Amino acid sequence: MKKVFYLTLGCASLGLGAAGTVLPVLPTVPFLLLATYSFAKGSERMHQWFIQTSLYEKHLATFVNGQGMSRQTKRRAMITVTLTMGFSFLMVQQRPLLQLMLAGIWCCLMLYFIFKIKTIA
């Protein structure tokens, strides 16, 4: 039962990650990371298949290996986070404390992307 759950989650995450490569509002990298984790937990065969796909190679391989992210992937992730959090910021206009928390989280995420994740050519 657990394996079915992980395989289902992996397939759904893969679909959302693939859609995120063409839709600017949908994040690609987090969904593909979730798909990698889910496939690794659900089926070794699916995991091996996924890590050989061009989607994985293009967006995750260097990050998972500890080498960093390409400038384009990093930029896309940062834009997606900014748009999503900006929308959330607008949705809680009557709650200044929540806006302050969102702004703090956004700042931490941007600093993480800029200083902690290596940029590769």
C-alpha cells in the first residue's frame, strides 16, 4: 500500500513538474524533487527510469549531486517563488503580521538561492 502511495505521488509530482517547465506560475524543481523522493521510496525501477530522463538531467542532476543549479534554473525558481509569495502577500492584506512573516520567508529563500546554492555554467 505504501509503494502505491509513493508511486502515485511520484507520478502526480512528475506531471506537475513537467507542466511547470512551460507554465511560469507552477514551480518545476520542487515537484521534480518530490518525484525523485517518491520514486526512490516507491520503486527502484521507476527511480532509475526517472533519473535517466532529460527532465531530471536538465533541472535536478547537478543540484542533487551537490554541484549547484544553472543560472536559468535558479532564476526560474526564484521568479516562481516571488510570484507565488507575492500572490499570497496580496491575499492577506488585512493581516500585517502574516505579511511580515511572508516577507521574512521570502527574504530567507532569496538569500538561500543566492548564497547557498552554487551557480554553475
